[in-house]
Amino acid sequence: MRDDFRAGFRHFAPRQLSFEAWCYHRQIPDVISLARAFPETTIILDHFGGPLGVGSYAGHADEVFAEWRTSVSELAACQNVVAKLGGINIEVNGFGWHDRPRPPSSEELVQATRRYYELTIEKFGVDRCMFESNFPVDKLAAATLCCGTRSSG
């Protein structure tokens, strides 16, 4: 939202550069503002726009989803924005995989994250979505999911 950032950002499109926006769901309106101000610049929304599930958001998954859904739907109207699908199982998303004695089943993972995938694909369309591996950042989550233990590093 800063003027000095936007002054630099205006150089992206002429250089055919894209911008990856990794944010939390409460910051998606800032990405919308940026996308509208610079419609010639491709913006990539990372990690579904970071729906939070920890801290004051813990235990409020449906409320977070409702707020996220509204923001993502508005963002998807910006044709210069595409979405990366992944990075939804990290600790800040609040699914608690890291606290479990055993890893979740594939069905549990699908049920926990399905609505994020389905809505993003519905709003952006298949031509504006891409899957991401989010490696090595998800290494801790992957170790938890694969092995049921937390990695120390």
C-alpha cells in the first residue's frame, strides 16, 4: 500500500515481470488494490492467500473461510491474478497436523482442505490456477504427514 513500493512496482509490467503475493487472508484486500492499480502486471496469489487458523483465528475455521471466500472471489475478478494451489497444510493454517500422534489419512487431508481448492478453481478457473509443491517450506508438515513426527530442522 506504500507509495514507494508502488513506484517500484510500476516497473514490473514493462519488464514482463510477475509478482508473487504471499499474504494472510486479512491482507487479500491489499492484493486486490494492487491488482486493480496495475492491471498489466501478473500477480500470483501464493498458498491460497494464507487462511489463518492459529492465534485469535484458532477454532474459527468457518468464519475464516467465509472472510477468505469473499476476498478471494473479489480478487479472482482481477484478470491479471493467478493462484498457486498448495501450502495449505502448514502450521499457521490451523489444521493441527503437527500436534497429532499419527499422520492424517488422505481422506482427512481432502476433507480439511477441499473447500479451498474447489472455491479457488471455481473462481479463478483452471487456466488461472497452478499447483505448487511448496518444498522445502513444507518439510516440517511433510515429515509430520509422512512419518508422524516433527523434524528438528
